[in-house]
Amino acid sequence: MGAVPEFSRAMLKPLGAPAGRIECYIEVPFDLGEKRCYPDGLIRVSRGSRTWVALVEVKTGRNELATAQLENYLDIAKEQGFDALITISNEIPSVAGQHPTTVDRRKLRKVSLHHWSWTYLLSGAVMQKEHRGVSDPDQAWVLGELIRYLEHPKSGALELDDMGGGWVAVRQAVRSSTLRATDKSAPEVVSRFDALLRYASLRLGRRLGTDVMHALSRRELADPTLRTQSALTSLTEEGTLSGAIRIPDAVGNVHVTADLRASQVTCHLDIDAPRQGRARTRVNWLVRQLKDAPGSVRIEAFVANARGAGATELLERVREDPDSLILDPTKEIRRFRVEMSQPMGLKRGRGRGAFIDSFLELLDAFYSDVVQTLKAWSASPPKLRGEAEPEPTSLTSTSLSSQDGA
């Protein structure tokens, strides 16, 4: 943080820190009553007469943040007039901006509490070095060494590698239709799935060099309990876990659904059809963009003023016969859905036959084969009509005008 200003600026700006001189310290001692506390770090940013200070608490491996410890550090920050407390661990909250540890809200009146997962820090470092750039070569080397360290399996910066202790029980309960919303394991599985969506977003964004986000509505961002409740309802009533990922400049959000009854994971994306041309022309427009996609991709066509499902066919069949997606040539196709599925892994951890790996593999394949090849339709600009030849004499009723064509 102290050695690479571009990296520290990118990480600290969203927390409200000014752009200025950065100083970093470790294990600064503070007295809190009769106790002596040693936060893992302290960051101070100075710009003119303004100073922004944050304490830092770090956990590695499977160690989790402790409420009592964080509340002590919040009290210290308040006494010292500091601005924030930053926590770093392998915990990934289900909603961006939400802290994984519950603390007394009264202690946050004067001090803000922020959380970085190690995955988030690694993604930020890769995006800064590989995509945004570091002006100084020595600083770029330092940032590269941080990336190399965090990617090492013994660094303590772990990837998301577990769906939680209740995963197997919940999956079996869904298959037997015995899962209830009151089951204690269900909220944990929902939270882990949303954490997986955030992890997948950070992982994909690191490879693309852009900010990929877990897509939530404004209401869900304002009140995370709404997202939790809707996900619980979907899990108990339909046996599915679903969410969306927003990728900048993509034609639409990527929706991912895990069907625990069918043991299948599905990715789909909706794209508006062209507003001009016959139905067959619109189908061919989409098929041309999917020339390298596997034939197992499923396409669904929705027509105007129609309810329910549309005409559905596999891509390999549509390539041979575009009319297979057209039930009624007189109706206007307004939207397409492109979908890819694969069997779902069942294990709670990572590796062959694991749910997390099957989820990430499908998302990668769907993006490379479908999402990055699709472009939204845009109308061609109008063409100039032929101009009328000038009349040497005064205009008459039979003179050419701009409405008469060439």
C-alpha cells in the first residue's frame, strides 16, 4: 500500500480517503482502558491540512473475524479520532458493502467499518498492474510480487472452496421435497451461494480487466434481507439457487441458476432482437454471432404480445433450419434467450465433482462462447436520397422535388 501509490489510491478512494501522501504501519500499540491492543496495521493519508486514518485487522486461512476484537478497535478509533476500521480476511460477504461480522451499530456513528476479502485485494492488484498500469517499473515489480505471494497456496489468501456444512443436507432435502424455510442450514447455503456469485464476479473481472459485479436491485442493495428472503423462497419452493452477474458493455446480465432437483447448472442471457426485417432475418442475425458456439446451446425466441415460453430449439438445429424458431411468421420476434447448461457437481468443496468448480467452469465457457461474441443490434443510419436537378427556369407544378426519387 505504501510502495505503490496507484494501487493504494484505487483501494482507498472508495472508502473516502483523499489522494495524498500515504504512510503505513504495523502493530501500533493503543491503550483501551486497562488493556493494551495491537491492531495489525494503520494507514494514514495526508493531503494539505486533512488527514485520514484507518486501523487494519487481518485474518488469514480459515480464521474468522471476532466481534469483540472489532468492537475494541472501533472504540480505539473513536477515541483517537480516526476515520475507519478496515478488516481483511477470506470471508466474502453475500452483498457488496456488507460486513461479514455483526457489530454494535452504535459504534459506527463516528467510525466507518469496511471489509476486503483477500480475493478482492488480489483482483484489485491484478487489475491495477495488468490492465490500468503502474507508471514506475520498480513499483510495478513490487505489485507483481504481491500478486505472486497472494496466489501461492500457502499464503493464507484462500479462494472460496466450501459451500458450507449444510450443503449436502440441504441438497438432499430439496431432492426429497422436505426442505422448509425454517431449516437452519438453508440461510447458510443461500449466503454461500451469493458469496460464490461475488467470488465469480471478482475472478472474471480479474481476467477481463473490468469491474464485474453481482447484479442486485436497488431495493436489495438498500436492504440485503430482501435478497436473502427471495432466495430462500426460491430454494424451498422451486429447489433453485439463482443470481445475476453484470459485466460492463455486455448485451445483458448473465443469469446463473443451480437446479438442485435436476442437478444442473444453467447460464442464460437475454438479448433484444433487431427491430427491422422478417422473423427469419432476425434469427439469422443471432445465429451469425454464435458461429463458434457449441451446438448444444439452447435458443428461445419470444414474440411481441405473447405470454409464457417461446419457441425453443438447439443451436445446431437452428443453424440447419432457422424456421424452427418461428412458430408464426406474421408475429414479430422481440427478444432471444441464449442458454447453456451442464451437470452440477454435488460435493461441497473444490475439485472434481464439486459444485463450485462446475459453476465456475460453466460461467467461463458461457462467457467465452456466447457473451463476448454478442453485440446489440443498432439501426443503420438513413441514406441520402438523390437530389433533384436544378431547373434553369422558374418552378412549375411538374418540376422535380426531393420527394420524386432519383
